[in-house]
Amino acid sequence: MKSLGSVLDEYKGFGPGFDFLRIALAASVIWFHSFVVIGQMDELRATSAWFYVYSIMPMFFALSGFLIAASAQRLNLSNFLLNRGLRIVPALVVEICISAFVIGPIFTAVSYREYFSSPVFWHYFTNIVGWIQYKLPGVFISLPSAGVVNQSLWTIPFEIGCYVLISLVIVFRLAGRLWLIISLAAALLILPVIAQAVGFVGVDGKTASTAMNYLLFTRGAVLFPSFLLGAIAYFLRYHIPASTSGLVCCIVFCSIVSIVGRDEWKEYYLLNLISIPALAYLTVLIGIIPMPRVPLYSKGDYSYGVYLYGYPLQQTLVSLFPKLNSWLPFFTASMIVATVWAAISWHVIEKPILMQRKKFSFVGRRIAATEQK
């Protein structure tokens, strides 16, 4: 049986399904947020799709962990941080500026003077460094998702935390001591289960400690073990089978949990313990199998832009077209608008910057090679 590593070698280091998976997950976020923005989350929670919603971000982070883990073996710390910064920050800065200086003034319910002089306006720019602020003065306050400009920003502090983890792997060369990484991933999954079982956390599933909640007891805390399991899968790629039966088993398992379970299960950390390993393995398996190239999306990596710009554009759509209140047409319109913005962002902002990092970035070299053809 082939291993993950041998399959990757056949494709020169990059699985053919990863590009498809990235845009599929980004589109899934837009789909989920369609229900949030038009105020139909209760209907979604009542269906078996609850587990699909639950799985989106863990799969996103497992995918990220697998792809970024190569950096821990290939780059020094400064190049890794530069690599990640050039990929994430430029588009993030643009999105925040567009929200603050364009979308905000158009849809605010307060005067321009009050808008631009408000501390809330200036605090919004702290999103750039991971101090998340969802609101701008008087913006979108009458919508079902009241006052929230960009809900997608909530993952930024956890993404930064994952980069810190990989930085530690690089500095202390932990890729050669995998038992430490495996132990950390296991601890992040098991400790919350024990804490909940003995009543250490409150009824809201949290403690009085912000730092402890960040690491263990929030919806974002599960992203750390997801990321680490993706990274572990890369480090052990020549020892993990690329199994079709494994793929089927993961899909069957997820389907059973989805059908049998309920949205309330997300309140129990045991769900993370039994589901995250399966979701991480499923993510990697999908990434290494041939998947169809999606028309238009094959022209660039639009997934980050779709994810990043999607929510404020959806809030804008529902403000302009309040009668667009059925999830399917709203999702369709949202994907079209988000894709256009993502394409502009990719070709004008992200791609030119990625071209500058081709000396130390696998993705940068892929882009450069494509440009030379």
C-alpha cells in the first residue's frame, strides 16, 4: 500500500486535491455564513448539517498544518515568519481598510464625524495584529447579524498561535522529536474532556482564565490540535497509508455522527476527541487524490480571499437586497461577489507579493514556474 509521502512524491510534493479542498472549504464558510447573515441559523442547527458546519474550520486548519509543516523542515525562523507574513497580512490589511473606509461610511447609521472620531473605528485596525474587533460605529446594526462587520476574523488569533507552534518546532527542531508534538496534540484534545468531566469548566464550557480558554476551552481551541495533527501527518507521511478504505471509513464515521448527533454535541469536548483525528486524516486523504479542476478557480489561489472578504460582502448584500432572504440564491450571489473580490485581491495584491518570496516558498516557486510557461 502506498504511503502519503509516496503519493506526494509522484505529484512532486503537492497533492492534486489540495487546491480543490481549499476552495471547497472556503465556499463552505460562505455557505454557512449565508444562514448566519440572513438569520436562519436555527433552521440549519436542526438538520444533520450541524456536523458539516462543525468540521469546516478543523479541516481548514488540518490542511494548513499539513502544508505549512514542510516549512519547519526547510526554512529558518526568520524566513518562515516572513513567508507567513507576506501570505496573510497584505490582503488582511486591504480587507480591513476597505471595511473601515468604504463599507463602513456607506452603511453606518451615525454621522461621518461621529464615525471617524469614534474609538471603535480606530480599534478596528487592531485586527491586523490579531486583537479582534467585529464592529464599526453604527455599521450593519439593523441586520440579523447585528453590528458584525467580519465574523471570519475570529480565527486570526488561533492562526497566529499555530504559527507560534511551528516556530517552536523550527527553533527547537522538534520535527525530529515527534513524540513531543504528538503528546501536545493529544493533551489539547484530552485535557478539556477531563476538565469537563470533573466540573472544572462552567456551564458555558469555559474557565475564568482567558489564556486557558484560548488554549483549551473555546471553539477556536480545537483548531490547535487540528493544525498539529495535519503537521504530524506531514512529518509521518512515509509511515501513514494512503488508504482508500481509510477514506471510506472516515466518511462513514462522519456521516454517522452527523445523523445520530445533534448540534448540542458541540458543547461537549468529547466530540473533539473522537472527531478531530478522523477529520484531519480525511483532509489529508482528500488532498492527495486527483480532484477536478474547478473552472475559474484554477486561475489562482482564491480561497483565502473568498474566506477573508466573504462576510463583509455578505453583510453588504443583505443590506442592499433585504428581500434576498433565501439561503440558496443568497449563497449563490455571495459566492459570485466574493470570487470577484478574491480574484482581484489575488492578481493585484497577493500574487505579486508571493512572487517575491519564491526563493524560500514552495508556493512562490510554483507561481513563478507557471508564469514562465
